[in-house]
Amino acid sequence: MSRPHALVSRFPEQRSGGRGARDAWRVSRRLGFTLALAFTLLEGCYTYVPFNAAMPAPGTQLELVLNDQGRVAVGERLGPEVASVDGTLVGITGPRYELHIAKVQYLDGTSSSWGGEGVELLQQHIKSVLERKFSKGRTVAAILAGVGAVSAFIITRNIIGNGTGEPPLKGGGGTNGQ
């Protein structure tokens, strides 16, 4: 006795129900890749430039590059060999910058993320003040890199397919001797 064609599948994962889990995994993987790419592109859109105004406004994103005295002064609170501190300016009171820290960069090139903890830094401990600014050039470069990466991913994975819903033919499509 034969079964109706609609109930029979050529692919075992469709019969066992395993395809739903595999599809969910693929969707979550693609979502993760997309989010990682988006965050990378957004981060690439900004650069730090020397601050030109007399006094930065509260809420300004700053990078404070420390001098040798500053590294020694913040060593116990922020760690040894701090090169710079990135964060949001809370305010300037006299000779003190009050900052909510987002990231600390070290002399060896490593960095650590912070959750907005407050710190006060004396102006005499700061070598330079840099402001985070939107960069059109970096944004264009990031977008082009992203488009290139996504294109390469699609091309190398045959994601678009051949439009028939069937797997691609193997063997080059010869005439089979007829």
C-alpha cells in the first residue's frame, strides 16, 4: 500500500521534525552576525579629535589622555599603566573633570569596558582632551567593508540559490550522450 505523496519527504529531517530547530539555529546565527556587523559599523563611524572649545558641555563624549603624573595618580583606582579614559563628561569643577567611564585604555594596547562608574581627574594629570565626533569618511569605509563582507558571505555560501527550490545539479549539465 502506498502513502500519499504529500506525506512522504525525501529529507529525513523534515519527517522527524528536526528542521525547525535547525532553521531556528540558522536564524539566530544570522541575527547574531547581523548585530555584530551593525555594532562594528556603528563604532567605525566615530573618531576622536582634539577638543577646540574652551569648556566641553556636560554629556560630551570625551577621551582624556593621561600624562605620567596622571597614570600614577589613578593607578590604584583604574589600574596600572592607564593611557586614556573614555567616557561621558558629567561636569568640570575648578581643576577637576568628572567623567562616567565607558572604557579605559592601557599603554600595552589593551582596554577594559566600564559600566559608567564615576571618576574625577585633575586637569594637571591630563595630557590632551579629545572629543568623540561623527566621521563621514570612516562611515563610508565601514559601509563599503560591510557590503563587501555580506556580499562575499552570500556568494561563498550559495544563499541565493538557483531559483528552482531543488539542490544545484552536479556534474556540469552535459547532454548524457543523446
